[in-house]
Amino acid sequence: MKIRKNWLLLGMGILGVLLLTVAACTTFTNQRASALKLPVPVEGAQYVGNEACADCHDELVARFSGSIHDRIMAAETAIGMQGCETC
């Protein structure tokens, strides 16, 4: 009887770990999918360039200039990023 109880407890433990693993993987997949969604374009909105932002945000432009993000944005990309607001 004791051996059967031990096997039952072991089986329940394994089932619990399996359920937690599946739940964690499902949650991670949903978070990753939502993180990859692109913003909905606003009708009539056009890209105005970094210079338009720099007129009001001098301190941000100074910190952004030369940073790793600035160097990455300077490289051509296949997804057509325009300016710092796209990331």
C-alpha cells in the first residue's frame, strides 16, 4: 500500500511540473507575440524627421547623439525604420 501511495505522489508531482511548464511556455509565447506587433498607422500621419523633434527636445537629442541606439538607427535596415520613435 505504501509503495502504491509513493507512486501516486510521484505521478502527481510529475503532472504538476508538466502543467506548470506548459502554462509558462504558453504565457511566454503570448508575451512574445504581443511584443512583436507593430503600431497601427494613423491615417494622414507622415514622418516629420528627427529635426522636428529636436526643436523641442534638445536634452534628449544630446543624450541620443552617438549612443548605441543612434548608431543602430544610422544603419540601413530591411524594415524601413525612420527615426527614434519607431523603436
